[in-house]
Amino acid sequence: MTSISLTRPSLPLRGRSFRALVLAPETPLGDWFSHLDALVQRSPTLFSERAVILDVSGLAKDSPRGDHSPLGGLSLRRDLADPEAAEPAEDDTPAAAAAPDIAGLVDELKQRGIRIVGVEKAEPAWLGPALPPLLSGGRPAEMAPPEAKAAPEPVKPPEPRKPNSLVLERPLRSGQSVYHPEGDVTVMGSVASGAEILAGGSIHVYGALRGRAIAGAGGNPRARICCRKFEPELIGIDGLFRTADTTDPKLRKKAVQVWLEGETLRIAVLD
């Protein structure tokens, strides 16, 4: 005869501990809830995703029969009378005389977004099946205060750019291009037709300016263009431009300076 032994699979049970906040209401409850509301307003995330335990030891001793909380509808004792009776039935047992209305208290906290996971220091008879379980054996622990948002580090202002001028000892020929965004550009000779200078600062041409000259390219409205012989294809300062056919013919071949005045390019003869 063959014997078969069946082994029931084991059910693993593991212990785990969590740090919890403990709320210990005190009478009068109206004042206590006012302080709680002020605390939540200052730290809205204080009770978020935290286990909260209700310690009712401060309520039972201050709950004589007939005492009610200032909140209206939240009694400090469990009403054991028949609601249908004209006169409440008297229950003179010590447990009934000192039973806080834990169900009402849990409901008030739930309306504030605080979910109670357990009740501490209560009599078993005070808790119904719909209430959180009775807990015991808890030990006090230091709770870290709610983390405050770190103040943003002050933004350091950008360091001022050091003056950086570019000096070209030779004329600029047709097809050549010079881009210098960090400062002024000085050309000791001429700038031929078809050549281009793009500078973050001012442009100084000690010969004829026949090509394109764009100053203040980095957003510098105080930049200027100066030349000994004014014959440009295009000039511009800080995004405002003029072509050869929009300049006064009387200025051609003269020593001039160009600057920005408001939203207008000004051109004047150098004395």
C-alpha cells in the first residue's frame, strides 16, 4: 500500500515597523481642532502618507455623562441611549459614563484628510467593528519635523565682460568677414565692397567703408560706427539697419559717425 504525504505550503509572515505620528486630543475639542487646523495650514504635507495613531487618554477622564464638545454633534462620550425613546435610558456603568465618541472624532479627522490607522489607550468596549483597531505597546520616538523647502540659492550676477578690442592692421578685402562679439573692431585700413564686419561693440574704420558694418550685435545700443570715408553697402546698430540707397547722398565720401537714438539710426559728419 502506497502512502502519500501532502505538505501544506508555508505562509511566510514578516514583521515590519513604521514610524507613526500620534494625535492626542484634549478638551475642549473646539480649541484643539482650531490648533490642529492652524498646524495643517502651516504644514499642509505634515500628515501626507504618514501613519497616524489616535491617543484618547486625554478624553476619557474629562468626559462626565452629559458633557458635549463645542463642535456640536461631536460628543465626548458614546451615547448608549435608544434614539427612539422620549427619555434617554440611564446607564450608570463606569465604562458608559467615560466613553468618548471615538467614531465622531475619527470622522472629524478624516474630513481634514487625516486617516487614523489605530487607537491607543482606549477600552476595548469603546471601539466598534468599523473603527480602527486598538493598539498597545508603542514606544515614544523622536519625529523629524516636516521638511522645509530649501531656499533657492541666490543667482550670482554674470561677471562684467572685460574690454576686448580687435585691431586689424591690414585692409579688409572683398569676401572677407570678421565676427567679434566681445568688443570693438578697429580697421587701420579700408573695408572693401563685399567685406563684412560684425562687432559686439563699436566699429572704427580709418579708411574707406565700402562693405557692410554691423555694430552692437550683442544688444549694445550705445555702440557706434565711425569711418573716414563713408561709402557703405549696409550699416546697422543693435538690429536697426540702413542700406546705401536709404542714406543721404551728401554724406558719401565724408568722415561720419553713426549712432542709435531711440529707434532711429543717426548719421552725422565728423568735423
